[in-house]
Amino acid sequence: MTALPITLATASILGIILIWLSARVIASRVKNEALIGDIGNQELLFAIRAHGNFTEYAPIFLILLGLLEYSGGNGTALTVMAGLFIVARPLHVLGMGENANLKLRQIGMVLTFTVIIAGSLYGLYLSLAA
């Protein structure tokens, strides 16, 4: 069996972040008595979108990271990429909301895009060099 320790550790941490984001949505739903949708409530909308945005980016990053690790990608580079992604996603969340710091959201998205682009280019390089 092939071990992918960087991907496993990253997926484990991202799983915890996902549960945190899910708990925020649930708490907001209970507080606002909303069974479905955002009922026009900004707080709930922000929680839903933060959760949704995470679930849009995390899977492709984990697939990319796992394939890079499986393909023999440099462990240090992959660890740095994973660390940046793990930092980027909560920054994005903290930058959302009525009184949030938009700069944090922007930093989170720039880091997310940078890591996915870098990983994608690295993956193309590894695939062509094989």
C-alpha cells in the first residue's frame, strides 16, 4: 500500500475545518429558524457561502495534492502548498461577513488560487517529465 502522509494530514485538517464551517451554518440556521435557504438573512448567507466556497475548492486541491504526492512530488514543496492552503481557507472565512476584514478574504483567495495554480503547473511538469 502506498502512503500519502502529506495528503492524509492535509485532508484530516481540512475535515476539521469543514466541520467548523458546517457547525457555523447549523448554529445560524437554529438561531434564525431557517430549515432551508438563507431566508434573506445576511449572517446565514455568509455562513452558507463560506461553507460552499470551502467545498468548491478543497476537493480539487486534495485531489491535486494526492496525485502530486503519489507522482513523487517534492515533499517540502507539497508541505508548503498544503500549509498555505490550510491557512488560506480560514482567512477567506474570516474575511466574510458584514463587519469582516475584506483584506483577509482577498489574501485567502489569492493564496488559494496561487497554490492551486502552482500545483497544477507542477503536475503538468511531472506528467510531461515522466
